[in-house]
Amino acid sequence: MEEMRKRYVNASVLLSGVTCLAMIVNHLANEASMYESVLPGWSFMCGLCTPLLCVWVGILLRRRFPNPRWWVQTLILLIVLFLLYRYRHFLNYWYWWKSNLYLYLAMIGTGYLVPTRMLVETGRRKGWEYLVLLLMSVFCYTAVSVVNHRLHYMSVMPELQEMEQLMERLANDTTPLLVILTAYFAVMLSFSKIGQHLGESYYFRGFVVVPALFTFLALLGNLIPSYWRWDLFLLPILVNPITVYLVVVLGNLKRRKKMKEEDRKPLKDVLMLR
């Protein structure tokens, strides 16, 4: 039990830390460029960041509620499929970003459906294959997103409109599937031996805590002036690593208070999630 808890902590550090780091790099690249990003395609790739955090939160929820009944899992699966359909349906609307909420909720459900035994089995593998496949799936997602963006905002000649509609439909169908595929490889890598080695490194933890804190403060600052778009900012704040950390620590402190004095962990271990 204690060993598995450490695996979850290490995997969380890697998955959430790298995701927040990618968002910070995207922010700095946009600040450094006037018109075109100095890192072409990076902003499109960062469309994966919040969905990955949502999958991570779903996995943590499965850790908290590990044995759902079969009908609960079936219901969640049906809801996930419905949400993915809604996300795909609105991708080519002018206000396409409003469909992101469907994707975020669907990815939380997807993460919850990941069985614990799969994560245990992954811990026995080195993980190099997951790293390679993750990079490949990230590239494919980015390429499809760039193409879909061009199709949506660039006009084509009238005689090619049918071809444009076909490509848009195929890109819309492919995008949510690539998000799920990328999330799968990211989770598998996080629980593999390579991911665990990185996640337990104190140097790596110290390195990624800054991006996590920065993204939390940035999202918090955007929430108040953008209250009319709460669905785009509230959920990303809730799945931010700092928010999740605070929730976990508060829960541990509450349980610690109910324990006998001799059974309580040191406060430092509670705050460090040891």
C-alpha cells in the first residue's frame, strides 16, 4: 500500500510537472514573439496540457474510490463518449474553445476508468517504448491541430470545398482520439521505471514546482476578469497541481487530527506527501 502511494506521488510529479512546464514555455515563447511564435506548433501542442491534467485527476479519483461497481463504470463510459461527441461536434464553430469543457470532463472520466492493475503492471517495465510512442502521438496531435486550424480560418477555392469539408471531418474525428492516445502513453510513462526515477528525484521536483506555482497564479489571475468564461478557467484551476496538492494536504491534516497522538505522522511528512 505504501509503495503504491509513492508510485502515485512520483507519477503525479512527472505528469503534472512536465505539463505545467510546457505551458510556461508556451507563455514565454508567445511573449518573445510579435506575430509568429518562436516555437512553431508549440501552442497547438499545448492543447494537450489541460486534458492531461484532467486525466491525472481522474486517476487520483480512482485511487480514492478504487472499486466502482460495473454499472458505475458503464455509466461513466457512456458519459465520456457523449462528451467526446459534443467536443468533436463543436470543433469547427467560430467559438470552438467553448467545446473544451466537454473534453476536460471527458478526460477526467477517462482517467477514472484506468484500472489500478494496469498501473501496477506498467511499473515493471522500463518505459522507453512509452517515451517514444508518447513523442510520436504528441507530434501527430500537433500536426492534426495545425491542419485543422488552417482549414478553419483559411479560405479555399470553391471547387475544393467538398475536399475541405472531408478533411475537417476527419481532423475532428482524429483529434479526441489522439488526445486519449497521448494521455495513455503519458500515464504509462509516468508509472514506468523511468518515470518513477524522474518523479522521485528531488532536483526534478524542485525544478517543476516553479512552473506549477506560476500556472496556478496565472489561472487564478485570469479567473476574476474572465468570470463570464468561468468554464474555461475554473476547471483548469481545479485540476492544477497546486490545487490538487492543497486538497490532498487538507484531507491528510483532517485525518491526522482524528488519529491518536502516537499514530500521527510528523507534520513535515504530511506536507511533503511522504
